[in-house]
Amino acid sequence: GDSVTQMEGPVTLSEEAFLTINCTYTATGYPSLFWYVQYPGEGLQLLLKATKADDKGSNKGFEATYRKETTSFHLEKGSVQVSDSAVYFCALKAAGNKLTFGGGTRVLVKP
Amino acid sequence: DVKVTQSSRYLVKRTGEKVFLECVQDMDHENMFWYRQDPGLGLRLIYFSYDVKMKEKGDIPEGYSVSREKKERFSLILESASTNQTSMYLCASGLAADLYNEQFFGPGTRLTVL
């Protein structure tokens, strides 16, 4: 079945540091890929998405590129802020409407 | 502003109680979903519904049931709550038959079963 694997946290960084969260997937067919973010005390919200190979999703300074050859969708941000402290979820949607999520990565940015 | 609302943010129940979690969306979405979120496990799908009175089991339906009598409302029912159902429950909605569009999430209900 479909699955998503992402690096375990927590990831602790200083402000203005570079952030990478690795995400790899297995799926049948050609899935769409998503990054969701969950800020403390809130539900999930979409951060970015990519729907086909080599697409790059971007939002709020975050980027991720759909790499079919390595089945990856790594999330990056060049300079994090304290307000980026959250839990980040990688997810895919293949056949049907079901999202399959990774385990989540907690990121803590210190001033 | 699109919205998915859940009836409670925090809930404490006793073992054996019947528990209802309510979810309402105002986006006229056909699909609605219930997930539970546990540390290290991410989100796991319990049930989903693609139309009024229609439901399908997700990955972990045991111990749960659902009801969808109106398009905008999707209820999750724990017939007899157990301590292993202590978790964060998230409701989501989305457009039908769409591979590309996102799901919209509610704020979650943190349920504790004593």
C-alpha cells in the first residue's frame, strides 16, 4: 500500500538557520504530494503541494520539489524564524481521495 | 473564509461511555474525513464519507462508527470508549473525486478517556 516516511524529530534550530525535512514515499501510480503544517493548538493547514514530477511547490519561504526518480519530496527553508516552530507532515494522495500521512516532524526554532 | 469546526476542543470521558464528536463544514464539500493523530504515527484515517448517508472504513475503523445525515455534518461515535482511544481527533473535508486539491482541517478535539 501507499506509505510516507519522514525524518523523526524533534529538529531544533537557531533563528535564520537552514531547514531540511526529508520525505520519501511509496505509491502506485502518480500521486500528488503535500506538506501540511500544524502550529501549536491548531489543526493542519496546507503549506504547499506538487501534482506531477519535477513540480516545485512553494509558500511562505518553504519549497519542495517532486522527485519521481528518488520518490522524494523534501521540504526546505533557507532562513527559519521562531514563528516556523510547528509540526510538519508530508502526505500523498494517490487513487481515490485518501491522504496518506507521514509520522510528522516537530521543528523548534530558538531565538 | 473556509471553515471546518469541531464541537469541542477538549473532552474527558470515562471508560464505557458513548462519545459523540461533531464536525461541520461550510464549504459544500462532498467528502468528509475523520482522523486520529498520535505522536510518531502521524494521522490515521478512521472513516470517510463521500456523500450523505454514505461511509467507508479507513485504516483503523475498529471501535468507531460514523453518521452523515446532512452534507455539512459528519459525526464520529465511540460506542464504548476505551483508554486506547485517548487521542487527538481531526476532521477534514474536501472536494469530490479530486486528486489534486487539499483537504481542509478542523482545529481538533483532544479526547481523554479515563
